[in-house]
Amino acid sequence: MATPYARSDALSALVVIPPLLLAMGAGLTAGLFAMKAGFFGGSTPEAPFATSAPQTIVVAPRTVSYRAPGEYTRGGYPVDAPMRTVSIERPLTIMKHQVSKGEYARCVAQGACPAPEPEFSTPGQDDVPATGVSFADARAYATWLSRETGETWRLPTDEELVFAAGSRFPDEALGDAAGGTNRADRWLETYRRETSRGEGRDGVPKSLGQFGENELGLADFGGNVWEWTTTCFHRVNLDRAGPNLDDTSSCGIQMVAGQHRAAMVYFVRNPKGGGCAVGAPPDNLGFRLVKDTPWYEPLLRPLRKTHLIS
């Protein structure tokens, strides 16, 4: 089903930029606006943005292989998701750390972000990841941060998290024990895997950096905070020859990634309270953002300062 939470940056540009260009080219007010925004030399120096940009890493282009997200079955029993190999041709700029509790609190204080669930909003410990936030909350933070820094921030896709997480991204294969065609063996292996995921886990969020960095410099991925993505949940039925019999996409149920993938309803803040569409629930829900530099970025920076756009 369609959802307002799954639009692409390209669509955003098509919706936002043409009206802005028309407005800037219509009448004498365009000239006044340009002077106010600092387009012309000799104007008043630009005021700094209210918030400095967070620390990021840049992941260089390369080819990656990973298992497709979603739930795959054949003949009514679970099978391994197919492997994908993609060549990422552009560098990816992504937050080194997950958004912290203190950072998210500033957005809440300005009325731009909803407060997290009460049990996640206790005072102190601002250097732990922000948890108790939904997919919608995370998008609200991205909008606020874009306005505060004059840059374009958004949630990553599942593939972008695969790209940045490197060797820490989990493989969702069922393993050799489920390699046959016996349905009972596959269901038992699936049950064993989901049960083992909940054993001995410490769900209390830790200070940023507690879980170390991967080989690319990304911090804390695969700790005890799962991260929201914009990738929608897919449930795919395969026949024995391989082509899709049925691919049911559900936007509004988003993929989250951490120690394993899970599918969460977009408005859920506390995964322990339900909302996990498939698999073992995460310990906590948090997020980190990707920084984009679209071709229209020079237009957006002055417009954000005047609050004409978010």
C-alpha cells in the first residue's frame, strides 16, 4: 500500500524545485528575496546555521554482495533470500554514530520532533543513542537537522546500511542444517535461529562508541540498537524454477537492521511492545542519517535560512 513515508529524493526534487524556480523568477519580489538570502555580493553576511553538522564517514565506491531483505518462501516453507551483487558508484556520506539522545532532545525542545516513549526519555546520559523513536520520528529529525544545518539529511536504505556496515552486516542465511528440501527441517532451523537471537542479550543502550568501529569507520552498528531504513518489507513466494510467484510489498512496514534484520510497523517506538512483522524483535529502535548533496543543494541552503522550506 502507498505511504507518505516512502518517497524518493528525486520525487522530492520534482515536487519542490519547479515551484521554487517559478516563484524566484516571478516579479520584483524575486530580486528582493535574492538580496535578503545573500545571492548578491555586498549583502549582509550570512548568519550561521543553528546546529553544526554531525560527524560523518565517507564510504568509497565499491562492489558489495548481500542477501536481499524480506521473507522468502518456496512451496510454503522458508528459503534463503537470494544474493545480490551491486556496484555502488558514488561515495556515501553517513553519520559515524547513531543519533544521540542529547541530539534528539534538542529537536524535541524546539517542537520539531515528538518526544520518545516515556521509558526512553529519562534525563541524563545524553551520549547514548536515541531510542524509543519511530520511523516517522526519525524522518521528522532528518527534516529538522536539514533545516538547522543547511544540508540535506535523510534515512538510509537497507542497501546503504549494507554498504556502510561492511563485514558487520548480518547474513540472513538459514545455514547448512536447513539446506535440504524437508519442510520440517527448515521450520525447525528458523525457530532455532529466532529463539537463539533472544538469549543472553543486554538491551540497555550503551554510550556512543561502546561497540567499536567496523573496517570502514562506522561506529556501533550491530550493537543493541537497530536502525530504521526506508526500505519496505517484502514477502516473496518463489516457485522451484526461481521466478516470483508473488511479491507482496508493504510500505508502512519498514526494514530495520542491527544484529539481524527485522520488519517494524513505521509508528512503533518500543519493539518490545509489539509491531515486529516477522522475526525476533529488536532490543531498541534508533537511527543514523545519510547526507545527500543533490544538484539543487545551493538553492536549498539560503531557502532554509528564511524558513521558506523545511
